[in-house]
Amino acid sequence: MLRRRALAACTATVAVGVLALAGLTGTASADPSPRVPAAGADRLSPGLLKAVQRDLGLTADQATERIGNESRATAVAAVLRRSLGTGFAGARVSGDEAELTVATTDAADTGRIAEAGARPVVVDHSLAELTSAKAALDRVALRRAPKDVPAWYVDVATNRVVVQAGRGAAADTFLAAAGVARELVTITQSTGEPRTFTDLRGGDAYYMNGSGRCSIGFPVRRGTQGGFVSAGHCGTPGVSTSGYNQQAQGSFQGSTFPGRDYSWVAANTNWTPRPLVNGYGNGDVTVTGSTEALEGSSVCRSGSTTGWHCGTVQQRNSSVTYQEGTVSGVTRTNVCAEPGDSGGSFISGSQAQGVTSGGTGNCSQGGTTYFQPVNPALQAYGLTLVTSGTPTDPPTGPTDPPTDPGGSWAVGTLYNAGDRVTYGGVTYRCLQAHTALTGWEPPNVPALWERA
């Protein structure tokens, strides 16, 4: 945590630019053409590109190409995940050109992956098996945080659950309590002590009860009420907030910590949610959605203490133990952060990823930082991410909907880009992640839905 008070499986490596999506076969639900475009230079924030170049050691052309490849790889991985079914063992990108690696445990899938231009290699454990083992560790940690075990996560690259521990005996005790087989686990030594980074544009500072400082994650709406998501450890329901200018802003409406690390703040009408992340002198970054980036993808963080810093996604579905307790479901990165950055934005390209939770190290020497994914926070509180093209307010009423439209679309459901629904006998494809509200029926909001 970074809270500042009073400022105090089978492996396939593919070049995603030439991947033949149309050649995939598999489950009937798999969409062979997910149509997730590469992020072109004309659509990327100059500040984000500059930070990616600086922190990943890339030229401008390399940074643009990498982000575009990561965008395409995410779409390809989603199709392969559905196609491979229970044998799927994870996906990640690697290298300056973001080559995609997908894993499966079933040798019979090698031909299917090869049709997509991949070179298959069989691995031992499915992603579901590893995730189940990690969930068993999480259940033990929720009852009592393990001593000398600061973090654990599923590592797709090694096809194992990695448990970091100060002492090997502590890790063995933890595994035994959870009933997790040793063959699924790699134990690494770590003496780090993760902490939170606490200290309506993403990355801007805000203050809790006029004292502690955190950073805004992403502006959101709940119906007509505007606000933002941030870290759960920044405040509890009822705590008032003031903005970066110390003017009255709003109050916490919901907060979860530990266990998870997210919250949402409702702002007064003097604050207008914008689909932007503070570039701290490099130009604001426009948010267009919240599609999860693959492991290995570039990711940047905006925070009110250290500004812009970038790195890569290391492992998703990680667990980390802070002094206050264990937080699960966070994403581990090699991006640095410091006190006051807590709650701030993590973004990949133009896609919102999550809010800063905590970690180790600093931005002088480097470190590890965890973020709470944004989509679970949106779902938990029934929020809609404010994105470019999203209506700033829901329509006052539907536009001539069928009397009994029927179909699978439902108010209160979190939809992700690419999801399909039926409404009034017509099939629609979701364009941007959002939570459905009355008045946002698919035929009424072309910014969110298109006919499939």
C-alpha cells in the first residue's frame, strides 16, 4: 500500500501481425474476428509513448509497434482461450515486438494452434489447475495472513504457482495448510515487506478528511452520479474528500480492504468526470475502454507523487500480504511507485487496467507494484467507466424500444468489449466495457453497441 498521511499447458510464439485468426476452430462461441484494432500512433498519447520509450528503452517507432502488437495479441488470446477450453494454460507477450505466447495442456490442440501460425509445445498444468491451487492459498490467508510469505501468484511463463517467502519453512507450512501439492509450486526467497502507496482525472491527487493523500484511479458514473474509483485502503464509507486544489470534492460510498483493494467516491456537481489520465506534463491520456492487457504487456502508472512511470505486467491474479492483511486478485508489475501514488491509474495503451495498491521499492531504485484490476471494482459497485465516446449522462428514456424486447441484455450487468447480447430480436456486440443502465439499451447507445 502507498498511503501518505498529511502528505504523511502448450506454448506457441506467434507474430501477431500475421496471425491467421480465420484459421481457428473451436467452440461455437468463439468469434474468429474479434476486431480489436491496433493502437495507431495517431490515437496514442504522446506522453504515454514518451514514458514507454523511457522506461522500456524503446524508440518511438518501437513503442508504437509494441503497443499495437499488444492490442492485437489480446484479441488473439481471447479467441484461443475459448477455442482451447479446459486445456488452456495461459497467454503472455514478450520481447520488444510483443510476441504472443499461448499455452495448453492437450497435445491434440497443437494442430489448432499451428493453424494460427504458432509453434506448439506441451506443458503440464492448465490455468484452471494453477488458479485453483492459488485460490486454496488465498482461503488460508483470509483466515490468517501467513507470516514471512509476502506474495504469491500464478506465473504463466513457468507454469507454476510462485510463492515468495522469507524462509522456506514458512512457505512449506503455508502450502500444507492449504493442501496444495508441492509439484505445482515454485518457492522463491523474498525479504520484501509490501506496503500501500496512499498519500476527475486519473492520477490527480485528492485528500481524505483534509489530511492523507491518494490518487484518483479512473472517473466513473453510477447513473447520473459522477465520481471515481481508487484504492480501498485510501478511505472508508463516509470519509470526505477534497480535490488537488483542496476544494470540497465528495465522499467515499464504498470501500473494500483487505481482501480486495478498491473503493469509489461520489463527487459533487462541481467536478465533471472526464475520460482522461493525467500525463504530468506530457499530455493527458484518453481512456477508451478497460480490456485487460496480457502478461508481458507494457503498462504505465500515473500518480500524484511520482507522475508517469512504465513497465510491464508480470503476473495477474497475484496475492500480497500487507501489514493490514492479505489482498488477492491484484496484478504484479515492475513499475515503481511511492507513498501518495496509491489509487492512481494503471493504463495500457488507451485501456484502463487498474488502481495502484502497493508494493516494494521506490522510483529511485526501482521496485514492484501491484494494482487492483478496475473491472471487478466497476462490477462490485455497479459503476460505468467514463470513456471517450461514452455518454456523459444516460439518456432520459429509451428511444421507441419494443414493448417487450426480450433477449439476454440486462440492466446492472458488466459487459466487456466483444461480448454479445440479444435485444428486441437483434444481436449486438459490445464496443466498450461498461455496466448496463436503464436508457442504455443497445439500439439507443451506438457508442457502446453495434449490430453483430
